[in-house]
Amino acid sequence: MEDPTLDRETDIIDPIHFQYDVTVALSNLTNIQESLDLLLDYAFKLDIVDSLGLFIVNETIEDLDLIAHKGVPPGLIERSKHIPKKSSFAEFALKGKPIYRAYSDLTQNEEEITLTYEGIKAIAIIPIKCKDEVEAVIILGSHKHKELKNNSKIIFETIAAQIGILIARLKVERRLEYEIKVQKMLGMISKRFIDLEPEKADQGIELSFQEIGNLINASRLVLYKKSKASGHFKKTHEWCAEGIETSLDQQPIDAEKLSFWWKEKINKQDTIVIHDVQTLDGPEKDTFLKSGTKSAVILPLKYQGDLKGYLVVDFKSYGQILLDNTINMLEFVTEIFVNALEHKTKEEKLKRSERKYRRIFEEIHDVYFELDMDGTVINISPSVKKIGMYSEDEVIGHNSREFHKNPVESNNILMN
């Protein structure tokens, strides 16, 4: 028989004393993460709830991402890492008001059960606000009590308020740290490509891919170059995070087979930001889903107004791409990459041209020579050996007049 005394939690905790204890405990800590862990411990040790999860509201798509938990079975943690915006939990939380209900009254769809598990009786969904915006949510569950009332509400909302202060500080600190890392990395990449030998451009891009991917927690960076002949986009450079398989062996992408929306974006040379690949239509959606991509950003490689290709950055989490200055940083490095690749292409063309004319120069039957303004021979073809009495070394550096008995003929050569 169920103990009726457990239907409601008792009012044995003084909220004022509790708040004082929490304040004193926090005053001894300087690390934000330690302070956050302490608050969660306080909530859990009250013996009112036996499962809790702390979620951050994703800034771009407003889904809930689990960042801390206690009392949640391991198998359920994986399913609780991401709660969609359309779920009843998220909808209640984003309204901005605390919810205290019997769990059976809250959920109507079994598929929406994420954080809780069979036997839960009461649940609390407490939004955590910063400047009137819901920044995080704490969800608490109890197997003991059918409802959470009275003093426990005040206590949990006190904890939520303290967590809100910590999250605001944590976000500011992380953004500043991220900004410093971005600026440092941009400086390194810019310096790397200054006076970089064209033949080392590929190596420089691959190293930069690794640095960028690690900084922004991307799963993959792929650079596609556009073929002038076919118009197809072929993968030429790729970096994959640990555990991510390479995709360089895939066939080139035929631009004509892309969806209208995608082609229009590429033709306009727009940066494409995809917060959730599930919202896409057309073949691109299947391509992303097969690789496990949840978010992506596609950046055009533009050179003197022409589209030379594009850079694709994949993420395994939702909405991660819009961290402060991430897009601006990616656009900046993309410009560096395309300039390096174009420089390499021009250098390769020049070398091919030099080889071509060198071959012609060396195989020509007539004598080809070059003079400076004073008539000094600065270059002459090897054929001079076959039809004359001199070697190349005997001619180069000497004035052409030395090799003509007739002064008129010599002057005509100089004038022409």
C-alpha cells in the first residue's frame, strides 16, 4: 500500500535559511562551472526530487540542449540530449513561467517522454531568464510526491535564479574566450598565407581546416572547386573530426541536379546557413542526413566576381554554427583560401607555358636570340651550335656586332 504521507512534500525547509546557505556556499567558489554543479547538488539533495536536467536554449533554433543532469538513467541521457522546440516540454518552458504539475497531466504523447521515465509522479519545468529572455530550463521530477508545492517552489525558483546569474556570466566569459581564440587563429592563418609558395597552398589549407574545425567543433570541412569544362563541383580538400569518415571519394556534384532553391543561392554567391537540415527539401537533405549532419554552412569561393567553388562546414549538433563571429570568420578565411588557390593555378599555368616555350626554344632549327638595348646577347637558342661556329656560352654576354663582318647588317639587326 502506498504511503499517503508521500503524496505531498512537507514544508520542513525554510527558504530564507536555504537561500542564505546557498549564498555562503557560492561565495567560497570562483569557478563558474563548480558553482553550477553546487547549485544542482543542492536541488538534488533536498530529497524532494530524484531526477533533474539542466538545458540550455539553443540561440538559433530554440530547441533545448542538455548540459547537466542527475538521477537520469544512462540509456535515457542520450535520448534527452536534444529536446525539439515543438515538444510539450519545450513549449511550456519557452512561455517563461514555471510549471508544477502531475506528470500524467503534462504529457499526452508517449513519444514526448524524454527526461522522465516510468513511475514519475510530479514534474517541475522552471525557465531560467536573463534580461527577460529564456536562456535555460531546469526540469525536475519526483517519484515520491504527486505534486511539488509550497516551500519547494520557492527553493527551486531560488536555485533557478542563481543558475541564471551563473549562465549569464558563463556566456559572457565563453564569448570573450571564443573571440580571443578567433582573432588569434585568424592572425595565424593570415600570416601562414603571406608569401606562401604556391605549391604549398594545399598543405596550408588542410592545416587551416584542422584549426578551424577544432575551434568551432565542426565535424567536417570540405572544399569544392568548380570545373570550367563541366561546371561540376569536385571535392579537393577535406578535414574530418575524429570518428568522422572521409567523403573525398564521392562523385563530383552536378550543379544542374541541385534543387532550384540551392542553385539560386549558389548562383547569387550567397552564404547559406542551415540551422536544421530537416527543414531542407530536395536531394541536398538526403545527402546531409546520410552523413549525420544536423547543421551546416556553405560559403562561396569568390574571385574577382566569379564563383570558383564553395566551402561546406558540417556540424553534428543543431544550430551550433551561429556562435558570435563564426560566419564572419569563415567568410574571411574562405577569401584567403580562394586567393591562394588562384595564385597556385596561375603559377601552374605559367610553369606549363614556360615548359612549352622552353621546349620550342630548345628544338627550333633557326637561331633565336634576344638582345638588350646595347646589342648585348642575353639569350640564344641551342641551335646556334648546329649552324654556327659558336656555343651558347661563347655568344651570351657579347655584343652582336662582334659576330658580323658587315657593320650595316649588324646595325639592321639592332634596329629590328
